[in-house]
Amino acid sequence: MTSPSTHKFHPSSLREYDIRGIIGETLGADDAYAIGRGFGTLIARDGGTAVATGFDGRTSSPMLEDALVRGLNDAGINAVSVGMGPTPMLYYAESVLNQVQGGIMITGSHNPANYNGFKMVFQGRPFFGADILGLGSMASQGDWDDGTGTLERIDIIDEYVERLLKNFTGGAYKVGWDCGNGAAGPVVEKLTGLLTERGAGEHHLLYTDVDGSFPNHHPDPTEEKNLADLKALVAEKGLDFGVAFDGDGDRIGAIDGEGRVIWGDQLLQIYAEDVLKSVPGATVIADVKASQALYDRIAKLGGKPLMWKTGHSLIKSKMKETGSPLAGEMSGHVFFKHDYYGFDDAPYAAIRLIQAATNIGKSVTQLRSDMVEMINTPEMRFQVDESRKFAVIDEVLERLSASGAEVNNTDGARVNTEDGWWLLRASNTQDVLVARAEAKSHDGLDRLMAQIDEQLALSGLERGEQAGH
């Protein structure tokens, strides 16, 4: 196959945090080649020589990896492939393999089976935003280095699984694990096998076979309907709690022994209690969609709560800047720098949930019951024209500022009132606005929703059709 001298990406595929598209429509082998060639060129110009690659269980992933490796090699960069596995296994390889200076994961995450994409790490830092747009302009100009690189395939899964259990002293809980036929399956099989061998509890597994068509349910644990099988398992076997993973294993979902969902910001309350015992007074970061109950809880535990922008790359960057040992998002990305590397790793987060319950001395069900109950909406998403989405938020902020409202504008508009708070922000990855509200009472929630609707109406929009992911 001849190597192209330039390349144009589909305009929709270069996103804020990653590159993503529909196979055969907006993403294909040519794009993978151009990503490898451009990223490889940047690594070479930075003095690097090798990049780790990995891929999830989607049927299109091996084809994309072949093209990606060819691109890296043609830029003079060696590829070290860790093969099929979850995104955090690739992040782990990038962190521990001395011979690599970056990493690229091929994954469609929690998107439908016909999607795929790329997540990148450059010299240990997230590669996003302007970096990704830069790959686009390099490709269109053919601004690529030439060279010859090699491909080495290594098996890192056992070493990665051992690392997940390093320093683990957790108790013997009965746990359900739903891998959703995603890429975390083989890791979870090995992980729970070791736990069982060591007498650390009883483990019941669902859907560990990797199948890119996701025959049992969609691999997105933040949607409650996708947790139905896990709830049934926990009820049937009388388990202490259950955990679930998204398609590429970087986001966790959880339910307690009564089948109640433990949302991302509630999990963070549990993790914060454990981590702050070891690192008193530390900064704990959460995104703007998280419950006020979380920020209050972090403060009560003696930590410094920090509200930051939504997006795994943005949160990782903020953790580096503040030295925070723990961060998380509503979407189930949890980042442990405490005793780990600071990247989002759902199998590790599952292990830390067992460890946290053990250290705190309460069951996961009790920890969930102890939480302050707030009444909140799910994340509401609605379509808006791409050219309007940020403009609408600016208009809302301007009107709120003029009215003297109490607003946090870290990422969109988060407005505090006596009833609670509401949020309106623009998605960085889709042509949607995202709204959320949380109150102490149902009447209060109605009042908050009315304020959201009023602001949308003033900008000529209504909270109409819910957009999908």
C-alpha cells in the first residue's frame, strides 16, 4: 500500500478529548495511518523513539491498529503493542515501559458497535484539544517526518493485574462484576481469580467474553437500564455490591447490596473518606455536574473540594497542577494518584471500593445509606446547533451576571439558589447542551427546572428532544 503524502480528516472526527467516528463513514484505515504518522512525528521531534499501542474489543480495532502502526513506523517511530485490553492497561504500559514516550488506545468507549476512535497520551500527559486539532493541520499539509520503525508485541496483562492488587488488603466481600462484553473482561477474570485464590471474597462474573457487537446490553454503566442484569445477579446471590464497566474499562458503575445505584459522585464520597485518612487536607477534584453533597462531604472530611471542568483530559491536567490524590466525574471516570498513577482505571477503582469499605469499616450498602439524599435530575441533553451552543451559554452567563445571581462559570453556568443548584453547559464532544439540577425538595426542583427553561427560552431554545450519547 502506498503511503499518502497528505490527509484530510472528516470534520466531525477530531474531538476535544479524542478522535472518534463511524467506521466506513467518518473513520477508517487512512485516518488511523494519518494519526500514527502525525503523532509519531511529534514524538520524534520531541526526542522520542517509541509509542505503546492497544485496542478494545470492537471488530474494527485490529484493522485500525495495523494502519496506526504503519503510520508510526513511517514516521520513524517504533510501536510496542500491548494488544487487546482495556484503556487503562494501555495507560499502564505508557506509565511503566521505559522504552515508550507516548501511548495510543484504539477504542470506541461506550459508543455503539459501529463507532471507534483513539485516545492518546504524550510523554505522560493527556493529548487533547489543540493537540488533536494540530494532528489535523499536520495531515492536511503533509507535515510529517519520514523514517522506518519496528513493531514489537508484548503481553502485559499479568503484570498489569498484579499491579492492580499491589498493597491490597481488602476484606472478603461478595461482589458481582459486569464487564458488558467490553475489553475489561479478560482482566477482570484474572483479577477475580487472584482474589479468590487469596481468599479475598466471593466473585460472580457477567459477560466477560469480549464481543464487539455487545449482545447482552450496551456497555455504558452510567445508564441505569444497563445495570439490570447486575442488579438481578446481586439480588439472586445475595451479594454485598456489584460493579460494572464501560466498553473500554476506564469508567465504573456500581450498585449496593440493595440494588441502589451508586453514582459517580457518590462513589467519590466513599473514595474520598478512605484517601483523606491517608492524605489529610488533600484536594479532591470533581466535575461541575457533581452533587453539592459531594463537595460538602469532602469539606466535612477535612479535604479541599475543587470543582472543575468536565472531561477526563481536563481533570487529569488539573490533578497534575494541584497535586490532588483523587478526582472523579459523574460519568464514572475515577482518577487515583494516591498509591497509583493518576489515570482513570475502572478495574482499579473496583479494587479500591473493596479496600475503602474495609478501611472505613462499613459495608458498601451502609456507606450508600449514610449519604445525604438529594433530589436530582439525570443529565439532560438536548440538541442545539453547533454554531450556537457556546453562544447560548455566554448569553445565559451575561443575563445571570446582570441579575446578580450566584454563579460558578468554571464550565458553563452552575447557579446556586436556596433550593439547590442548576447547571447549563455546552458539550465539548457533541452538538448538545447539558442540563442538570439538584434540590432538597421536589418543589425546589420544579423551581430550578423553571429557571433553566426560562434561560433557554430567552435564548430562543426549549428543552425539547433528549439527545442520545
